[in-house]
Amino acid sequence: MWYSIGSPLGYKATLYLPTITFTDLTEKSQLSLSAYEWMNVNIKTKKLFDYVSIMDELIDSEEDVQLLRKGTVIDGNYQGQDKAIVDLFSNPLQNFNADIF
């Protein structure tokens, strides 16, 4: 999905967000992949972490999830609740121990 944002100075920015499909395994998969990304010294850019961080900034409420569903950024039915998606992105590093980084 593409989002274009205009500014008062006349600049335009476009943000492309790939579709993410949520299932009951999404949370565990996200945590596992994030841990792998952080612990693997051969991975120089933390793309999953960057994506999760952007989603954390965009999602603050169930209404935000509904807007992203409407824009085809979010797909699937994660535990049947938009609240579960809000909770997943509300603190993406809550299960990590900061000392290991």
C-alpha cells in the first residue's frame, strides 16, 4: 500500500508498507525472527526491527488497525481481534532482554 503525505512546504513523501498477514503464529514468529536478526552478526541492517518499529508508531488503537486493514497493509485474522494486533505492536521489545544487545 502506498501512502502519500503532503507538507506545508510543498514536499511530498510516499511510504510503501508491504502487506503483513496475521495468524495465531505471528507473535511467536516475529519474536523468533527478531531475536535471530539481532543475534546474527552477519546481518548488518535490522529490517524486521525497522518494520516493527514503524508499525509500532502507526498503531496505537484498534481504529488504526482497521485503517491499515482497509489499506491492505494488514491481512488475516489474528486471534480474531484487532486489540491483539495493537498489543503485539504496543511494545515490540517487551520480551527481549536489553542487556544482550
